[in-house]
Amino acid sequence: MKPDSSRVIADLKELRALTSDEQGGAQRVAWGPVWRKTRDWFQQKLKTELGLGTERDGAGNLWATIPGAKKDSLVIGSHLDSVPSGGWLDGCLGVIAGLEVLRRVKARGTPPVTVRLVDWADEEGARFGRSLAGSAASAGTLDAKKELAHLVDRAGVRLPDAMAENGVPLEGMATAAAYFKRLSPKAYLELHIEQGPVLESMKKPTAVVLGTMGVERHSLRFLGQAAHSGAAPIHLRKDAFLAAAEFALACRAISVKYSGTSPRTRVVATCGVVKVEPNFVTAVPGSTEISIDLRALDGRVLKKMLADAKNASVRAAKKHLVKVEWSPLLHITPRPFDETLMGFVRESIKAVRKGPVPEIPSGPLHDASEMAGVVPTAMVFAMSSPGISHTRIEDTPLPALDVSIRAFLLAVDRTFEHLA
């Protein structure tokens, strides 16, 4: 059965019309009314087209299953939730492509192994700040009581209350990992937009994803002495902002130092938050908070980057006569994807489009990041245009979307053969 992207693209356009506001951005924020409407629409598709019902696990993940000749499962997944005013493809591309997988499987008869499509709950973390909640619960890496019970949105609504409104009690999150294990998962595949500019800059429609980068995220505070801008001589100042600024430039140099020439060795360092006190025009900054976000696919390289960043902060503090304090925010282990499954993706892309196949790491995290820790995993990336994400102008040209979807469907076929 020749892979075809037309039904996937039509469904995506239908979903965009259903769940976007007057400004055009997707509003499928997890645990909210538009997200519920999206899931109702999706479940109706499954029922009317395929006669399939759904199950919901303890974390609120939504599952559709076609039993196979073996209990072993091929899991296809992504997420229907979005950020506020997000793009029309982020997350939902993978779920709707999974719907097409089920159509193809149903048309062929009983598959060699069981196929399961999952819509992971609250991948984005847009409302309460904890990303990958549903997939992390299934992977057994989430302590819901510790990590979720205290979270509150901007309107003052507690996450446990929002979940309960959707029929998902917080304590049920702890059962998701056991549920997942009972499915006998043997492989996980996900299609997603790149969310960055690399493929567009390469003029390539799709790519093999090497894995998701590890993350070291920290907050630093440089502590000096506030002073009058006119009265404090330059050589006597204890300027916390200058120390932070020097640290930020050093972090850029660290990313250049450790970035290699191949996609596997690309690293990044970002200082995204700067808070200066007392923060007025005639004051020398006495305190400056700055964030650092380091990412690399190689855990050993990530460790060296962090050590260099700490040394750079000490040098900057000493030079500007201030002190520095570090507070850890997030540590995520790099998740390289499965070589065998990546090989199937590579072959499938070549079958759809001749020429070299790009292989790139993912800086953003995905549900596949959690799955890679518990089951062989691979991803297909579709080009993003104009190379940005989490905005209503996020897009993928239809020719690139077509190639990516067809390559993904072929990769699924090859994985079925492998598991059989």
C-alpha cells in the first residue's frame, strides 16, 4: 500500500480550523476546553472511520489499539496539546500521522504485532510549567506528588484541580508506568516538526533525529554593591551586571569551543534570563541574576561545558569584585535514539527522496525523549519554516510535509517487518 499524505494534511487543516482563535494560533492547551474538544474530535475520527474506541491511562494519556498476531507492541505517538497561539503542526502532526498508520493497518488486516497510537497528555507544560508529564509518567520518571501537586497557573488554579476537572486524579499518575509495561512495547516512533531553522537552511524537507540533547539548566546570582552611577569610580565598582555580561559572553565561547563539525557534536549555550537590581538608570547594579541553559547530545561533553561555565563565572566574579552563587534548575540526561530504528528512518527517507539524508539532534525535548529511556525509539523531523516554533506563524511547506509524512509511514512499515 503506497504511502499517501493527503488524508493526514486534510485532517490537520480540519483541526486547525476547529481549534485556532481569530488570530490563527492553536489554543489546544492541556487540561482546557479546547484540548478536550480536540480529543473529542480525534476520538470521533477513530470511531467513525475505524470502529476503534480509546482507553485513558492514569496519567490522562489517550490510547487507541489494533491487536496484532503478537502482543508485542509498536507504539506511535505525539501530542495534541499546544502552547497558547501555537502553530498548526506542533505535536498534532505526529498524532494525525499515527491515525493514518491505523488506517493503513486496518486496510491490510491483522498486523504482525499490535499497534498502539497514543496522544500524550500535557507534553507542552504550557499552563503549569511541567513538560512531558504524560510520557514521563509512563516512562516512570515522574514523581507526580513531588513535581505536580504544588503547581498553580496564572489564574491561581491548581494543577491537581485542573486534572480532576478532566477526570484524571493526581494519584492516578503513579499507575501509568505499570500500564505502559503491560502493553509490551518493543519500539516507539514519532513524527514531529523540527521547531528550528536547520533543515530550512539546508533546504532539506526531512531528517533522521539522532536523539534529544541533554540539558544542564542553572540560575546564577552575582552579588556586588549597588552605588550611585556618578559617585562610584569605575575601578572601585562592584558591578554585578558586568560580571554577568562577561559570563554570558564566556558561555557563547564555550558553545563554540565544544561544537564540532558534525550534527552529532553540535552544542548550544543560552543565557535567557537577566534580572538586574536595583534596576534604575543612575545605579550601579548590586545584584544580577542570570540563567544558563547548556545542551549537548554527548553527556561527557555536557559535563565539560558545565565545568567550564562554572570556572568562567568565578573568573568573571573575581574580575569585577563580586561573588557568585549557583542554583540548579534542571538536569536531563542525553537520549540518543536507537540505531536500528534510525536505520529504518534513513532508508525510508531515501526511498521517498533521493540524495543525502540529513541527521540532526533535537535541542527541544519531546515525548520521544522519555520513551528512549525505556524502549527503542526513533523520530522523523519535518522542516520548519520560517525555522521558529511556539508561535502562530510556525509552519512547514506542504511539499516538505508530504515527504516527511510518507517517509514516516514507510519507516513504520519497516519497523513492523523488523518486529515480526
